[in-house]
Amino acid sequence: MTDNSHTQNLAELTDELLNKARSANSGRAAHGVYSGQYLKQALLTLTAGTTMAEHDSPPEATLQVLKGSVALSAAEETWELRSGDLMTIPPQRHSVTAHEDVAFLLTIRTDVS
């Protein structure tokens, strides 16, 4: 087994990525923070009003809001998430809209299809 142990400061990375998102035409920035055999994690940032258009859901994933607030919408439902909230992403197409500048940790299980 390979030792992938290392420390990252997500608060510092959040600030860095939010600055990138604010200067990007897309209003978004992201950085992979972990990639293992069965798990991937990415830190994503969106500026206020930015939407990630509807897209397919991974088979199993969670979204944890680290800063700010977002709406996650799928089918006929919308969930309002704010700093500290953790949600299992529904297994259908969905979109994400930032109400304010936001940073969230996306965790995806990769050993299922």
C-alpha cells in the first residue's frame, strides 16, 4: 500500500481558489486535493451567481460546503446548503448555483460505476 499521507490547509486553498474564481470569466476554480484508489476529492469555488449547469451525477458522492452557500437542484427538488452542511448528491442530473462566493469539497467514490 502506498502512503499518500500529506497535509493541506483547505482554508488557505479556499482563499487562493476564490481569488482565481473572481478573476476567471467562468467565475469558477477547482483543485484536486486527493486521488486514491477508491476516492477522489476536489475543492471547488464559485463566485456569487455562478451556476454549474446541469450535469450527470457520479454513482456515489457528497458535497460539503466549507464557505458560503449554494443551491443544489435535481429534478423537481432544490436543497439550500450553507457553510458546514454536508449532503449526499442525488443520483440524477443536477446543477449547483452559488448564492454568495462559495467553496465546497466534492468527494467521489471511484470504485463503482
